[in-house]
Amino acid sequence: MFEFIRRWQAIVFVVGLCCTLTLQAADTIEAVWKPQRATFVYVGQTTFYTCVALEQKLTLVLRVIGAHEDIEFDRRDCRPGGSPRLHVRFKSPIEATDDNIRALTTYDAEEVLVAQLRTIELPTAADLERFPASWKEISFASDRRLRLSAADCEFVEHVRRQLVPHLSARVVTNRIFCTPGRHAVRAPRFVVSALVAER
């Protein structure tokens, strides 16, 4: 009798494990890297940052919400009292659909000419790196990797408006209430569901 029960327990465990692995596999999709360019202009009324500090914060945010580790910045207007302007170049995951692959490997006349002048080959569909990725919810208020506080309210608002639209990300919660000249009581409640490479 006990042997029979043990066998059934083993069967139930194996079936449950298989179902879990199947669900995990279903949640994982094939993705490719999409080159991105964005301009981030920070105009704060309460908290001010140097260009270096903004680069550090943006790097953390971009990495956590899915960007490739290779992130490049071109600084503009970094003088004291100015409104820092950063041109950002990075890569972010997108689903490897036929339409996305076609868009990434279709080039205009200028791109073709530049490649010819530099004697470089433009990537084809076969050249694109493919990797597993999944959708993950990321809270700007509670994810410690972002190192954000209530004082970063305006920064988070700028990220929402200027960077998130470039990414494979959906806004889940948007409760950012920044009062100019007054620090927020707690970190802004901003949650996104972002496509992130499996590492």
C-alpha cells in the first residue's frame, strides 16, 4: 500500500514539474537586439543632477528594463545651471517576428551608401543575434537595483516620457506625482512590464 502511494506521489511530482517547465518555456520568446537612439533632456525644479550622475542613473535604469550592457552617451549642455542633454545609443530586445526582422535588415539609400564608403557589410537576418527573453514587471519604487528614492521623482517622470517609449515596455502603474520645489514623500509608483533577455 505504502509503495503504491509513493509511486503515485512520484508520478504527481514529475507531472507537476513537466507542467511548470512547459509554462516557463511558453513564457519565453525569441528576441533580437534593436539599435536605439534617444535624446534625454532633464529639466528639474526640485532635484538637480550633473551629466555624470544622469549617465549613471540612466545606465542603471536601461540595464534593469532590458537594454544591452553596451550603452553610449554623448553629453550636451552640461554647464552648471543648464539643462543637461544626453544623446543615448543602446540596444534593446524586441520579439523576433518576421516584421521586426525585416525592419531591422531593410536599409535606405543613405545607409547603403555609408556602408559602401566604409567597406562594411550591413547585417542580414542570418547575422542577427537571437536569444531567449521574457516579460518582467519592474517597479521603480521597490526594485533596489535602480537605487531610486523620493528625491528622484522628476527623473522618473522624464524617463517615463523620454525613454520608455523607445523600449519594448508596457506601463502597468503610473502614479508619479511630482510637485515643483518640493520633494515627494515617497518614491514614485511607476511599474512597467519590459521585455528582458534571459541571463
